[in-house]
Amino acid sequence: MPTYEYECEKCGYRFEKFQKMTDPPVKVCPECKSRKVKKLIGIGGGVIYKGPGFYTTEYRSEEYKKKEKEEKQALSSGSSSSCSSCNSSGCSTCNK
Ligand SMILES: [Zn+2]
């Protein structure tokens, strides 16, 4: 579950809250009970991932790119085994 960071504009109290993505944001300061709480938007859009199973967006996108590249390589190597430009044996492109 992501951690959201909040700051009270009235008393300056900063706190983090574990919330589901679908949970409504905190509106009332737990310290002074004012409604001046704002969600801090920083690196990662105010969302901090903590603990095992959670990764930063950067890491996840890198993993995604890596996987995508591997899939593309697997695809291209698979297509090279069946050459569309020839039907004869001894083709240098498809090694048939
Ligand atoms: Zn406050």
C-alpha cells in the first residue's frame, strides 16, 4: 500500500498515511484539527512506496523496458527461423 505525505498549512505538522489508491485524501489535521491539510506532491507524485513488493516508478519502468526488449528479441529470433522471402532449402537468412 502506498504512503501519502501530508502537511498542515496551519500548524506545519507533517505526517504520512498508509492509504489505498482509492481512499479519499486526508482533509483534517490530526494535530490541530484544522482543514488546512494538503497532500505533498514531490518526487513520485506524493506517493512513496515502502517495503518489499513495492518499487519506484523508475525501477518498474526499467523492468518493463527490459522485459519489452526481451520479448522483441524473442519475437525477431522466432521470425528469422521462418523466412518469408524464400521457400527453398539452403537459404542464408533462415538457415533452412
Ligand atoms: Zn495542523
